[in-house]
Amino acid sequence: MTVFGFPNVLQFSRLNTAISELKSQSEQARVELATGRAADIGLSLGPRVGEGQLILKAINDISSFRFSTQRGANRASVTQLTLSRISQLTTPLGGDLLNALSFNDENGIALAGQKARNDLQTTVNSLNQRFEGQSLFAGDATDQPALSDPQELINDIAALFIGAADAAQFESDIEFYFNDPAGDFATQIYRGGSGSAPVAAIDENQTINANVKADEQEIRDVLRQLAIIAVAGNAPVSAKRDEVLSEAGAEIIGAGANLTRVQGRIGIFEEQLQASLDRLDNEESVLTLRYNDLTARDQFEVASTLQQLETQLAASFTISSRISRLSLVNFL
């Protein structure tokens, strides 16, 4: 008669080890069934693992460049909308002011002065806006507003207007104030940095700088004429006032037209950024297809393997349960 030995601890331990291995293989098969891709890329690719890693790195690089490019495109879009809004303020104001001056319409002149004050406030607020938590028009000083409070600018221009003997002196003082590096605009009104805000990296070797600063000449000219009209438009009637306003009315129309040059520059950058996004999308599609070809697993094969593993696992659990219930009495 054949006698079988009582199951010992070593046999039970070996069975548990086998069950753990089956669990691990089953989980791996489930992942492959869900993703359609080999769970162990290194084992699946073998000697071609280097090629797979290079493709995966290229895909990750594209993702990084896309983030930078999309962020740059979004900044450029907001910048463009802001400049367009400012530009649209200038022509109607200049036309209304010149029309009021030609008819000696004091109410119209006063209204133009008040509108200029309101437009100046709107313009400064627009230039002080933030994008993704950073000041949009302040250059590399992204943690602070680009411009000081517009009332400070109006107070300065009012003092220059009152102190000037005639329109010529006022024009000379204004020119220094706004355009000289030692003038108050550069030292007091503009609060941004001298450098550019972060640029958009569209690939390893190329960046696009679609940023605009509030101290660029075209923007300074708009601020200059708005402040002059806001001050002189509410000043008492005088030859100096009328001469200053007549020049400012014509200049602000020209300043608005010049601002479109900046808009054109940003428009070119927007096209480049969009073209870069399209290129990155195409490159990613090609690389992703190639990576999928290298790492893909046949879904029917994986499903069949998973079914076999689950059957073995169920059988192993049954055997393990029976062994764990054995006693000397049951054995005998």
C-alpha cells in the first residue's frame, strides 16, 4: 500500500509563492489588456529598447514644447486684444476733440478732456493686467504692475502745463518727461523691468518673443496724448490751451495708427506660434504611432493569456484552501 506524506510547511509555502506569481502575471495582463501596450517595455522590446526610449523621450519633449508654445500663444492673444482695445479709443477721441476746437465748442472740449481721463484709466488698467499670475506688460518684472496710478501721471502733466509759459515750452517739457531716460515716465511712471518677459520655446533651438512692454514708444505716445488732453481739456480758455489741444488731437490719432504696427508684429508671432503647434501635433502623431507599433500587444492574445492565468489562479486557491483545512484526523 502506498502512503502519502502529510503536507508540510515547505509545500504550502511553495504553493503560496506560485499563487503570488500568478497574481502578478494576471495583473500585468490586465494592464496590457487595458492599455494595449506591453507592461514590461524592456522585456518586450529586447535589443530595440534603446529605440523605444528615444521615441518616448521625443514624445515627452514635444509635450513640453507644446506647453511652452501654447502658453506663448495665449499670452500673444491676450496682448493683441489689449492693444486693439487701446487703439480703438484713440481715433474717436481725436476726431471729437478737433471737431470741438474747430467750432469753439467748450462743452465738447470739456467732454473730450473727461473722456481722455476715463480712457487713460482704462488704458493703464489694461496694461496692468496679469496673465497666469504674472504682469503682462511689465517685462521681466512680472511680479508688479507695469504702470503707476494714472492720477500720478495726470498730476505731473498738470504741473508741467501750469508751469509752461507757452505751448512750445510745454511741448519741450513733455518731450523730456516721456522720452528722456532721466524723465519721470521712465523713472516714476513705468514700474516694469528693462528686460523681456519669458519667451516661448517652440523647439530645442528656437524661441519666440511675443511680449510687449508698457514703455514701448507706441504705447508711451498714446499715454502721453491721453494725459495731455485730460489736463488741457479741463483748463481755462487760452491760446496755449487751444494750441496744445489742437496738436494733441492730431497726435493721438497718429499714435493709435502707430499702435497697429505693434499689433502687426504680434500678429506675425501668433501665426508662427500656431504653425509651431500644428507641427508639434503632427510630429507627436507620427512618433506615437511608431511607439505604439513597437510596444503594442495583441489584445486577443492577452485576453487568452489572462483567462488561462485566472483559471490557474482559481485552481491554486482551491488547492491552498484544502491544504489549510487538513488535520491529522482528516488525514487519517
